[in-house]
Amino acid sequence: MNNASTAGIKAAGLKTGLKRFGLVGLVGLGLTIAAPAMATEVYKIELKETEQRTSSLSGERLKKVRGQSEWAVLTLNEPNVVQLKQMRRLANSYGISKWFENSVTTIVACPIKTGACRTLTGNRFEIPKNKTVKDFRFEFQFVEDNVEQVRSVQVPSDRLPETITPSRSRSNGR
């Protein structure tokens, strides 16, 4: 037997096996069969609004600067892995916002109830089994304008995540 007839027999066997499972039509259409992708959960937590001292006849006070805020964004895109980043939003007087992202360089993850804190380099933390992101308080470092900054964040127990489901890709060009 030559290679061409051997390939034909193997292909026929594959088609027979696929027919048993009802997949032969999908293969003919050129669709890719893959396991479903995991949905991404995102928690966006406002850390603080920028304040500015103002003076008036009634005295000095702090006034929130409109359009400036700082956020921690915790993303779970793998089972039990949290990726943390710091975001700053600045808006001009016309209300047009621009977001700036600062990479987290170090995370200190502390269990809320019991256990020792873990210090990790980078922006990812693997949550132990039987725990959730809500079971930890995170202190993190980042660099902004060449100055090292430290912030702390904890996801409230009643906070629901934003869920982002990845779109399904097709290999047939549609």
C-alpha cells in the first residue's frame, strides 16, 4: 500500500468515528471545536478621589477635584489567580476622561480571618483552594511619576464582579 491509500483509509476511519459522535458536519464546515473559555471576573474598586485644599471666607476646607480618581482593578481570568493593577482617571473641564494604568510591582496578600501574609513580586496572586478574592486584603506597590506608591484594597463581601465572557472564535473566516 502506498502513502496516499493509507492516508485515505485513516481519513475514512476518522470520518466514521466522527459520524458516531455527530461531528462530521462540523468538520466539513471548518469550525474549530474547543473547550468553552472561562469567563473573566473583574472587580473595580475606587481607592480615592483626589482632594485639594481651598480657602474661603468661611475657612480652609478640602474639596474633591472633579474628574480625578484612583482605582484598583482585580481580574480573575484563570481559576484562583488574581491579577492586580492600579488605574488613575483624569478628566478635563469638558468631561473627557483619560485612564492611566500603572503596573503593580509587589503584592502583600493577607487573609482577613487567619493566616500569615504572603509577599509576591509582580502583579499576580494565586488564591489557595477553598478561598475567594474576598477572603484577602491586598497591599500593593506601583510606580507613578517615578515615585513608589503603596495602596491597600479589599473586595467587599457583598460586591458582585463584572463578568466578561470571551467571544468564541471561528476558523472559517466569519
